Amino acid sequence: MDPRVKTSASDLKVQHDLSVSCYNYIKKCKEVLKSGENAGLSKLMNSFSALQNILHDSDLPPTTQTIKAVSETVAAYEAMMKK
């Protein structure tokens, strides 16, 4: 880690956990799309990818907007899978 980064360990853990969550949901979307089911997942997969890029491109703690966006995208995925 760059020694100039002053982000706390707990904030980095939140960033890491959100990034891993996005990664796991990207994998889930790809698996469903491979089976030819629910083509609407490609939009959600793109959202997860964009959020993961945001999380990877910053040395700062995740913003409340990013945390909320990940949560909302996860909820949208779960709702879509219930249909």
C-alpha cells in the first residue's frame, strides 16, 4: 500500500468487501446469462462492473452513494432472480 494513503483499515475493509460482493454478483450474472435465461441481467452486470471500477479507482473510503448503489443493485438482482 502506498504510505501516503491515510485511509483507515476499517474503511479499506468496507471497500474490499463491497468490491468482492460486486465481483461475486458479476459471476452470478454471467452464469445465468450463459444458460440463456433472463437477458435483463446484462444491465445489472454492467452496473456491478461500474461500481467495482469505482471502488478500485479510489484510495478513499467508499462514499455513502457508492455503498447505497451497491446495496440497491444487489437488491435489484435478488428481486430479478425471484421472478
